[in-house]
Amino acid sequence: MEAPQSAVVPLNPNPASRAVAEADPNRWPPQIKYIVGNEAAERFSYYGVRGILSLYITGALLQTDNRATTIIHMFVFVNYFMPLLGAYVSERWWGRYHTILWISLFYCAGHGVMATSDLFHTVDGKLNCLYVGLGLIAFGSGGIKPCVSAFMGDQFRADQAHLMRKAYSVFYFSINFGSIFSFLVIPWIAKTPAPQLVADAGFVDQILWQLKHAGFSGYSWAFGVPGIAMALATLVFWLGTKHYTRKPPNRATQTAGFFKVFLAAFANLPKGNPGLTVTAVVSVLTSIVLPLLTMIGMVYVGFRHDVTPAVKSLARISLGCMGLWYLLVLITSVLRKAELPDLFWAGARGRFKDAEIAAARSVSPILAVLGLLPAFWALYDQSMSTWVLQGKKLVEFQFLTLNVQAEQMQSLNALLILILVPIFAWGLYPWIERRGLQVTALRRMSLGFVFTVLSFLVVAWLQKRLEAGEQVSLKWQAIPYLFLTIGEVLISTTGLEFAYTQALPSMKSTIMGFFLLSVAIGNLIVTTITQLLGQKGDEAVTSERFFLYALLATGVGVLFIIIAVSYRYRDLRQTVT
């Protein structure tokens, strides 16, 4: 049998690690502060770039709303597809620590490319610079993403598992602590004209004025400052090196991965059992074939600049594959067939250890849950694309001394996270549990779909008012941001906890990769719908389109609740939903 997670010996035993081993189980490992600090700086870096993309692409690069929406969501897709590569590299070769450290260098390089965009004097040149920079950032950010959250979990011993929910809440808190400042500061750097900076006569303003007149525009510096933040994030992570508990990659422990075990079992199915064969084929379809076909089709559609009838047909086929995928997931979950029986895994025995088979066996039920999350991300990530494009048509307002614009409105989401995460984790959940009610992960996530749908209904209502010719204040967007943020706390924060706690030790980074892949597919849904339905430049931002997304999330939310009822937690300390 595989050694339990707490029994794995760190690669770098040292006095600090021994001190942690003897620590009070109710105290957090001290090295967590380096991981949380790294995450805060890294998220400042990522959201600093992403938060200004909508108006940069439509304003500075003169692209349509549809094109800007497609570029942004394809960037997010690549960013969240790369976790599969990062998880594979970390679990098979480098380990989580070295994967985070080395891939961060590509991340820094991407910011450097974006910051030098003013060296190109044509729109095509700047677009090429944009594509290369975003590609490197997506590779870097996505590559380290599953490793950072799983690496934080590695720092806790088995007797500290009860600290995990609050730890991931703080981890998510750090994400928004970094992003809130990026949403406020980076748009200011990008847009503040040089004469105002000189007139203010402040020391920092004078420095910024000099930098902006050294041959680079505000947008170049707006891309450069996040690059500096990413370099600091890498440094902070490196400073904690001697304190970390580092677990060896599966190659060092000779542990097989999910696909290797799964495919071996499938290839050796026992003959004469048609029911098992059908169940196995459906599992292959829902775990591998249909998600892969859906992504391939949507990626092709998303990268096509010219949307021909053939491209639209492929978009419809891709959405049809997703519909069939969800239907099969629903059927297998209701029939309790999501987890394949012992007879299926018999074909892998003899070639793989029992622990490897047990780890692979745990994956399919988790994927049945994670497979429905793309619908949430398709809505959530539009808060940084179509919501911003809507916001530029709303009337700006003054808050204290700050003139709030569409890009800066995004900071409200991060601010609300800072408020709501501790309220939910330390206040609401314990209060409910003290009254005998169970706050299980899937119940929280189910409720999250309700608030997400409400957010888009309000956005659609605001858009209808705009289309009727009304003057609408940007303040109204605070309502959908509130609903969406509640949905985010209930789904995203909980999803991180669910993905880590339900995965066996050898599969944790892989499951984290699949969790993040759901974000990638969600953004592909947006690009596919945009390419399929878009004819004119502004069709990505219409009330009909917002209502369509609300309807999509409603349907998937109902499926999620049905599947949640059928799920059985692997952690016996959790209450069965």
C-alpha cells in the first residue's frame, strides 16, 4: 500500500521541517506565509494585465467588441488549459516546488514582451506582440496554477486537515488582496495623461511622467508594472525554500497516473459482460472522448478570425458534444455508475499496485462534478470582458476622490471577496453548523449557481435599459457584482477545497488540473457562442446574449444539484450530501 500523505518524507529534511512536525496541530505551518504572499503578488500581476485587455484591444488596437471578447476568452482558455501540463510535469518529473519556480520565469518573460509593445508602430505589430505576450503569460500562469494550491495543501499534516477549509479561504483571500489593487492601479497607469502627472508635482507622479516619456506609452507601463510584481512573487516563493515540505514526484515514487491505469483497465475488460462494457464505454466518453472533442472543436472555432458557415457548423457540433457529455454524466450519476466497479479495474491488477488503482478509481466521480463547472466560469469570466464593455457605455461616477470607470469597477469583485470570504468561513458556515445543518461542499456549490444566474439577469436588465436609450449609472453594476461574488465564494473557493480533499495523494495535482480545466472550457463556451452568433462588432454585449447565458447556467445548475445528491464523499469526515 502507498504510504499515507503524512508519512511521505520531505526531500529536504531540516530543523524547520522537524519543528513543523512537532507543532501544535491547531497552528498553521509557518511556511504558508510565503505561499500566500507569492499568490497575492502573482495575482496582482495576472489581473493587472487581464483587467485592462478589453478596452486596450477595442481602444488602442481598434478591434471590435466581438474580437476583443474572443481574444480575452481564448487567452483565459490557454491560461487554464496549461494546468494539465503543469500538473503532469510536477507529478512526473520536477515536483511541485521546482515546477512553480522554473515556469514562473516564462511568466515574467511574457510581461516583458507586453511591456515592449510600443516598439511596434502598426496595429498588426502590436497585435502580434499581444499574442506572444499573452501566450507566455498563459503558459506561465497556467503551468504553476495547480501546483501552488496543491503545494499549500502539502504543508499540512494529516492531524491538521481540519485547518484546510480556512487555509483555502485565506489562499483565496490573498488572490483578491492582490487583484483589488491591480484593478485600481493598473488602469490609472494606463490612462493618466502626462500633463496631469506633471501638474500634480508629486514625486511618484514626476517619476511616472519621466518613464512615460522615455519612449513608452501608458499601456506599456501598465503591462510592465505587473511584470515587476511577478518577479517579486517569484522571489517571495524562493525565500521560503528551506522551510517547505517537498514531496517527491510520482516518477520518484514510481506511481502511475490516472490515464495509464484507466486505459490499461479498459483495454483488458473481461469478456461476456455487456453491461460492464457499456458502462466502461460511457466512462471513456465522459472522461476523455467527448470533453476532448468539445475542446478541439471549440479551440478551432475560437482561433478562426473569419467565421464561415463551416466554422459555425463546427461550433454547433462542439456544443452538441458538450450537451451529450452532460447527458451521459447525468445518467451515470443518477444510476450510481460514475465510479466504475471492481470488475472494471481487475484488468489493471497485476500491472499496477492497489494504491495506484485506488487513486485512478477516485478520479471519475470527481470529474462528474467538475465537468459541470464550465457553465459557471462561462458567466464569471465575462465580468472582465463583456461586463467591462457594457460598463464603458454606462455613466461613470465619483467615489470619494476616485472617478470610477468600467475597468476599475472590476475591483469591486475583489473587494467583496475580501469581505465575504472571512464572513462565510468564520461566521456563516460555523453558525449554520452549530444549528445542526450540514454545510457540505456540493451544497455550497449548488447555491452558488443560483447567485450566478441572478447576476446575469441583472446585467441583462441593465443592458435592456441601455438599449432603450436610458442613461444608466455605472453604480448599478454593483448589484450583479455582489451576486456574482457570492456565487464565486460558494463555487470557486469551495471547488478548490473539494478538488484537493477528494483526490488521493498521488492525484492531487491532476485533480487540481481538471478543476482548472473547467475554467478553460467555460471560456471556450464564450468564444464559441460569440463566434456562432456574432455578426456585427457589438453583438457580444446584448441583453439577449446575457439572458442566454443565464438560461445556460440555470439548466446546468439543475444538473449539478441532481449529481450532487448522488455523490459520495471519499473523506469519511465529510457528511454525505
